[in-house]
Amino acid sequence: MKASYKKYTLDFKRPSGTSRGILTQKETWFLVIGDAGGYGIGECGLLKGLSIDDVGIYEEKLRWVCQHISLGRSVLVESCKHYPSIQFGIEQAFLSLAAKDPFLLFASPFTENESPIPINGLIWMGQEDFMLKQISEKIQQGFTCIKMKIGAMDFNKELSILQSIRKRYTKNQITLRVDANGAFSTAEALHKLQLLSEYDIHSIEQPIKPKNWSVMSGLCERSVIPIALDEELIGVFDVTQKEELLLTIKPQYIILKPSLIGGFKGAQEWIALAKKYDIGWWVTSALESNIGLNAIAQWTFTLGSQMYQGLGTGSLYENNFACPLEVENGNLFYRKDLSWQADLKQYLCM
């Protein structure tokens, strides 16, 4: 068996704002493995400044994986415990190699019958008129769940935007999620959550920075708005520590991003614990290309969740790969009449 990797830079169609800054590009790596029977592709989706494996020896670790690919999936995944995005790429690549179609990793009604996955429409930070325009577009496109990034603008302006939505749409018409990406200070967080609660918010992701379990626990206990942990899960590798985190903080939801938490294996461990303690969850992409997004979407459907998922990010890039994934009326579909980009195999395997 042979293996190689290739770096690829994704270009955003327009700068996308979060509380951590403006995104214009995203680097990703593709792991390609092959034998006499075919090839397999996996995406190692690194997020600069967020991924725990955003370290200077990242490519060195990828090179090591390629040199030791004969060790097999299980050994390699365990050997990359501190490189969750590489773990995810390894899982994809071996699933891809074993499949008849390298892009059909999990056969299900999603891939076979075009059964949809309900998703939220993502609203990026920006000037008030820009955000209102995005919201209007998402609603016109048929989304009934909107996720709005908050935390970088003036908070009163963000409240004003939420108020404008609620003047037109009730919580039964539009589900509103907000994502603070850890932007609130511990001193102001509870007050801001109380102000946000006036607008029938479904949930808020990561109101304060991670690694402050005691404060987050207090917020989860006292907040009127359900709290979803996102960045809090990053870098928590051991199952015992995962259970300790959930028992200490007692969140209402957790957000699963396979590229950031150890791939499918890491995410399944979180899901098992969430079910054990009656904690809700949903899956979100970590801005992968359509290769990684395709794998996440197919896997997500097999979980049988009825929640809105965060899988509508494929259209963000100028230079993403053409694929069967399509968003329509607030749902993600795998269209059987659409094909993967014709030169993709040649590009990745060259």
C-alpha cells in the first residue's frame, strides 16, 4: 500500500467574520492511499488558531503517516491521538479505499434515495445591513433554522438584528441559534444571555472561552438559553476526561466537529456519553472542502438525528470541488444525477 498527501488552499467567496477574526482562506490537506485494487481519499481539515493540532510539525506527522500506512487504520488513528484532523483523514481514506465508489463511504437513504438532512443557514458577522441581507437570503432559500455568529459587533446591534427577525418570524416559524465562539467575558456572560433570551433563542454555542469549567457550569445551570459546548470539546482526548467534562459542566447540548475532536471515533465517544446523560447534540462541519463535508454528511445521516445539522458550508468557497451535495429549501441532499469533479482523481493522485 502506498500513501501521499497534498496541501490545498480554499478561497472564500467573500471574507467571513467570526469573533476570532476574518477568514479569507483555509488550508486543508488530502491524504491519498492506494493499492492494486484502487485508491482512497481523506481530508485532514485543519483550522488555523483553533485546531489543537495546529502545530509546526503538522506536515511532518502527515509524512510519518504516509511512511507507516501499512500499520493500518486502527494503529494509525491511535498513533495520531493528538492530531484529530489527521485521525479524521485516516478514517476517511481507509473507508474510501474499502468502498466500491471512493466517495460513497456510508450507503443510506441519503445517498441512495436522496433523503435530506435538515441544516441550519449560517449567518456570518459583518455590518448590520450585511447580516440582515444574509438572513433575508437564507429565509428566501427556505431555511427554517438560522445560526448567527455574534460577539464581534456592538452587542446592542446584534440584539437589534435578532429583534428584527423576531418581529417578522415567531420561534415556530424560524429557529434561531447563536454562536459566540467564546466572545463573552465571564463577568458579562450571564447578563448577555438574559438579554438574548428575550428573542426565543434555541441555543447559544460557547458563550465564554473554553477551559473554564466552573464558570461554564454555572452558566449552564442559570442561563435561560440552552448552552451548547463547541470549542470546549477540543483537546479532550480521553474518554474518562470527556465524561468528567460533561458531568462537571452539564451542558444542554454539545456540537460535534469530527475534524476537531478525533474523527468519527472521537465523535462517537462524545455521542455515547451525551446519550448516557441526556445531553442533546448535533454535527457541524469545520469548514472542510466538499470531500470532508461529504464524509461528514453521509456519516451524520446514519446517526438518525432529528436535529438541524451544521452542514451547509460547501458553497462558501470559490474553488471547492464539484460534487453531488446540494442545498435546497434548508436541506442537504446527495443528488444522484450530479457527479464529482471529473479531474479530481487525477488532481489528488498526481
